[in-house]
Amino acid sequence: MHGITLETIVTELVAHYGWVELAGHIPIRCFSSEPSISSSLKFLRKTPWAREKVEGLYCDMPRGTGHDTRI
């Protein structure tokens, strides 16, 4: 994931799916209980398996023509 920050990934996933659907795809507490970008970043930065799932979902996320699809 060259050149794409974890914050950008989480922000775009939340914009696309919303917190509820995101928690459905990846059932982790930081997405389902009082979710925030900040708490999610803290958790994902120290939990490699969760970060891999988030990055995988980001790679599979459908994108419109206006998005940068470099990965």
C-alpha cells in the first residue's frame, strides 16, 4: 500500500461503508463501540492482523472513476 496512509484507508472505508457496515465486515470493537478514526488508528497500528484485514477490505472496495486506484 505505497503512498496511502492508514488514516486515509480508514477514512475512505468509513465514508464508503459507514461504521456499522464496516464493523460487519471486520468485527472489531473499535469499529462497533463508540467508533472514531483516532481510536481505530491506535488499535490498527498495534494489531497487525486487524490492519491486514482493513487493508484487504480497502483493496477490494469498489471505487468510482474519481478515485486513485494505485495500491
